[in-house]
Amino acid sequence: MEHMNYDSWRELFKTHYIGYRVFNHLDGTYNKLGDQEWCKVDSTIKQWLLCTLSQHLLNTIIHTDCTASQLSNNIENLFRDNKEEKGMELDNELRNIVIGDSFVIKYCTQIMTISCMLSNIGASVQEQNLIIYAINGLPPKFAHIATTIRHKYAFPS
């Protein structure tokens, strides 16, 4: 939970579900609790989900006789529960980011990573703002580059 990896995890599982043609077990469009084959597939999906969780998370989200869809929703709710708070925290981090001793590529990657995490929780940042934040975090030795970018007719991407 500390690593903000839910969105990556979710996307990997979504790809897995689609590849095995079982996504309908998770989106709620297919539910045949009495059907033995459906229950077998649903149990397999639950195993996929459960085997990737830490013991702490497992104890938090597992409920008796839940379906894969319910389990998936429990996981999402756990990770999305504090999205407003996390959004404010990430936005603050982005607005105050500085390059420090980092290489430019690492600095830009860090900005994009934070931006993607914000986007994943529904708090997208405009590209123009990303450029402004990046420029603001540069030290004086980059002043000539920052000035050039600030005075361009159109900001670079």
C-alpha cells in the first residue's frame, strides 16, 4: 500500500483477465453462482487475486463466500478509499519538486510518474502545468533554459 502500485497491479490483472476471457467475472456481467463451471473459474480468479496480496491486505479484504467480482471490488475500495488525501499529497509533491542532485532524465521521469499516479486517481494535471513545475524546480544554472522555455510561444511537451 505504501508504494502506490495498485494501478499497475490492476492493469496487469485486467490484461490477464481479458487474455483468459474471464473479464466478465469481474465486471459483474456474468454471475452463475449455481453453475459448477462458473464457480470453478471464479475460484481460480480469486486465487489469482489472493496470491498477490500481502497477509495484511488479505486479512483486510477477504470475506466468506465472496465472488471474484466482490473480492476485486473490495481491493479497489481499499486502495481508492483515500484517493482525495493521496491526490492532495501527490499534487503538493509535484508542485514542490526540485531537481536537486538528480540527472535531468530522472527528474523528468519523477515528474511524469507523479503525474501518472494523479491521473490514475482521477486528478489529471495539464501538460502546461507539468512544464511549469519542472521549470520551477530547476537550480540557477538552468536559468537560461527556463527563461527560453517560459518565453516560447508554445510550451514544449
